[in-house]
Amino acid sequence: MAACDQTPGLHSTIQYLARSELYRREKPYIANFAVPEGARTTNHEFASVPVYVRNARLEETQLNTHGFTFRLWPTQMQPQDFEDDDIVESIYYKELDSWMRSSFPEYKDIIFLDFKVP
């Protein structure tokens, strides 16, 4: 496995939902389906906010504190295997389930929603 990037962080911008007067009259929405002609699919208005993004791989993270954590564990998967949904579901999901249950025994239900990065 490649060593993680040791860069502590970088300056960037993140698009946040803007604090718009519009949202005093209507809630933010997005339609992920076809809408009638002339109808809007979203009323989202965004604001660019400068941020400093820290390299979380260099931090000690805890699921219950940060909402995520990083762990290294062995896998039978090869990088190209992640292109095949059947392989991911038959091998990787089972590995994840086993690892998650042993690492977080207090959780009864473990559900994998997706594994793809667009």
C-alpha cells in the first residue's frame, strides 16, 4: 500500500448553501426527476467559502467523535476489482461487514449504501 500524503492541509473553497432571503419563503429543494416545462429543478443558491482542509489521515479520528474514522485492514480485493459490482458485493461487502462488526460491536445494523466515487 502506498504511503499517505504527509501534507498537513491546503487552502481551498467549498460551496455551501447560501443564506438567502428566498429560504425565508420556501425551503431549499432539488428535484432529481423530470419536471414540467417551465418548472425549476432546484432553488439552491450557493456561496463560495474559503476553508483550510486538514489531512485527516494525519489525525487520530474516532467514529463517535468525528463521524468517520480511518482504518487499514487486509483485503482480497485488487484495485481493478472495484470496477465489478458483483465482486465488490460478494467479497468486499463481506470483508467490510466482518471488520465493522468486530470494530463496532455496539451497532446491530450495518448497511452499505454505496462504494463508488463519481
